[in-house]
Amino acid sequence: MADLETVIGLEVHVELATESKAFCSCRTKFGSAPNSQVCPVCMGLPGTLPVLNKRALEYSIRVGLALECQIARRFKFDRKHYYYPDLPKNFQISQYDVPLSENGRLKLSNGRTIRVKRVHLEEDAGKLVHEGAGTRIGGSTSALVDLNRAGVPLLEIVSEPDLHETGETVEYLKSIQTLVRYLGVSDGNMEEGSLRCDANISVRPAGTETLGAKVEIKNMNSFRAVERALAFEADRQRKAIASGEAISQETRLYDEESGATKSMRGKEGASDYRYFPEPDLPPFTVDPAWEAEIRKSLPELPAAKRARFVSVFGLPEYDAQVLAADRATGEYFDAAVAAGAPAKQASNWIMTELLGALNAAGKPITDSPVAPKALAAMLRLVELGTISGKIAKTVFAGMFASGRGAEEIVKEQGLVQITDPGAIRTVIGKVLAANPASVADFKAGKKQAAGFLVGAVMKATEGKANPAAVNKLLQEELNK
């Protein structure tokens, strides 16, 4: 079994955040009443004709360019036939042999490049709502059909079978999620079905090129589910091969409750779908000038942002990874540094205090009560010695709660740091007089006694004394 290699390819489905559907004008708002966003076109009624949503095509090209794909000069749509209760036309308008974009790539943190075979545009199916005792797989007693999602523009991103470990597979999927959010083409929420994936997995002798029998896994609605499903299936196939069993090419469902994959049906091939060109939509041509305009509008992408944070600002890889994971967070950091905040200090405060407070308040960083300029102004007070790092936390809490500036809060609450040596020496003298035992311990070689005395001075000044000055002046007094 140690000589067997796992091979994984992903088909990632991204619901595009357009206001209307792919081929009709119905709304796409999530959470609307069942079957309230449907029309004769997306319900597949006879005599209706589809019209391509230009914004959906634009979003699709944005993703293709971001993944370094070749955009087709001319492409077409096809009908993909299959029969399921939530597919009203009994076929899906998709793309087969002439997709919108091909031959892209996505680089992982370990340096490996995963090839992207194709990115194509299609329409989504509806949704089955299972009811009855035990609504998990195979346990429901009835199902209702909601066609609100039918016809929503869906982008399918198909990787080559270049993935070999569950960890890197999840990283690839998370990278796709981050990318579509950066591009503003989808919210990428797996919980709401905006980002879904099917995984094709097989095992083969290590060092060989021929792929083993492919098993497709469906029904994975979280990163954890993807990781668990792939780990289970890889182990199942390895054990089957070790015992002399043949692996069947099939589609399996992941059961969240048991953590296992279960056989669903035999795996279809392209011929089973009876593809043929969509007769109601003509072939389309992508204007090179329009493609160039879309390319120019692309934001700085996550990998480039991470690299810039490290090379230009000298941030550690971890900081760069956290800040660049979300476009708005990265832009907040850039704005804070542009306003004069030292890069590393800004990174520390954003990752700990700001994101922590936002998470507790349930707010996105775009709704932060503390603007980037306000954070930079507070950090300048720390840098100038006006307030200490400890006082800064109190000031920040006040800024977050009220939306006011640091200087106003410092002045109002009298939080200016004590830096005058004479004033600090006076407090030190009182602390030493009140703690003769600790002074004696220090004289006897117990250096930890100095820490207690520093704490006593800070307490006596309500944390306002400059810590560096306290340490220096206390050592001078103790060494007399």
C-alpha cells in the first residue's frame, strides 16, 4: 500500500454573483421563497429562447485570466443531457469541446503548480429539498423541487489530476475561493452552495503514469468534508487493491454523518450525456479589445499581494498570508501603512486587536469603526512615546467602541505616558521604601525581584509610566 499513489482532480463549481440568471432576467438572490425567482425560460417551458448574460461572460473571463488561461477567440454552448427532478429541461446548457478558456495554472504554497484544464460557463440546476425522517442520504421520505437556482450562471473550473494529498487539495480549493472573492465574481460561500466541488480520485503504483479507475465523489459542502471524504476514499481504494479487489468506475456520495463515501451510480462518460451544440445560441466571439479591458481591470491577486508584503514591507510569510487571505484586509493594511503606520506594527495590530474585535462584533473589516488612518495615528502616538503599548490597547478599545480618534481618547482619559525621569524616580523611591523585602532579595542575587518591583511601579502609575524608562531607572536605584 505504501507504493500506491493517490491522484486527485477537482471540478470546482462557482456560482457567479450576477443580479440575473445566465440566460434569462430572473433574479438570483439567495434565500428567497422557493420557486419565486423563475420564468418560462429557466423552467424550460416549450417555445422559450435563452439570451446570454454579458456580465456572466465578463466574470468568467476574469477568472480565466486570473488563472492564466488562454481565452478562446470563438466559443460555443452545448446541451448536456441527463434526467433529474431539479433539471427542468432535462438538459443543461453547458460547454463541451470548445470551452471559454483552457490551459491555466494555480501555484500552491509548497511551490507545486496545479494545471487548470479548462474554465467554462454553464447554467446551474435547481435544488432538491429532502423531507421526512432522517433527511440524510437515503433516509428522506420525500423531496420537493425549488427551481430558484435553476439557470444561475455557474463557472466550472476543472483541474488536471495533479493533486496527490488531501491537504494540498483543500489548499487548492481555498485558493480558488480566495481568488473568486478577490475578483468580486462570487461570494464563494460553501455553506450557501456558491462554491461546490466534485472530486475525481484514483490510486496507482507510484512512479507510473497510467491512471487507475476513477471514482467521482459528490455532496461535499465544506473544506472539512472534502478532506475527510478524500481521506476515506483513498484508504478504501488502497485496501481494496491490497485485498485483490477491482475498483469500479462510479459516482459516490459523501455521508457527513458516517464520514464515509457510499456508492450512488456507475460513472457516466461524455457519450452518456449526448452532447450536441446548443441550437438556440450562436457561437460567440470574444473581442480582443474587451478582453484587454477586462485584464486591465483585474486587481492585484493574492499571490502577488503576499509576495509584495514580504519583499516591500519585510513582513514574515505568516503575516503576509493572513493579510492577503482577504482582499479588504490587505487593502486596509496598505491604507494604514500609506497613512504612516510602521508595517510590522500595523500587521500585528490588524491581525490581533482589529480582527479579534471585528470577529467578536460580527463585522467585516469594511465596516470597521477604526479606519486605517485612525489606526496609523494611534501607532504614531506609541512610536513617539506619548502612550505605551499597554495603554494603546485601552485606547484602541475606546476607538473601536466609539469611532473616535486616539488623541481625543488619550486627552479625555488622561492616558499620556509618563516619561519624565524625575517623576518616575519619585514613584520608584516610594515603591522601594514600601517593599524592603524585595529590595533585599534583589541584593541577595534574586534577579526576579526586579520584575516584581517594575510591576509595582507600573501599578502605581496606572500603567502610564514608560516601561523602558522604569526598567532603566529602577536598575540604577537598585545598584546604588
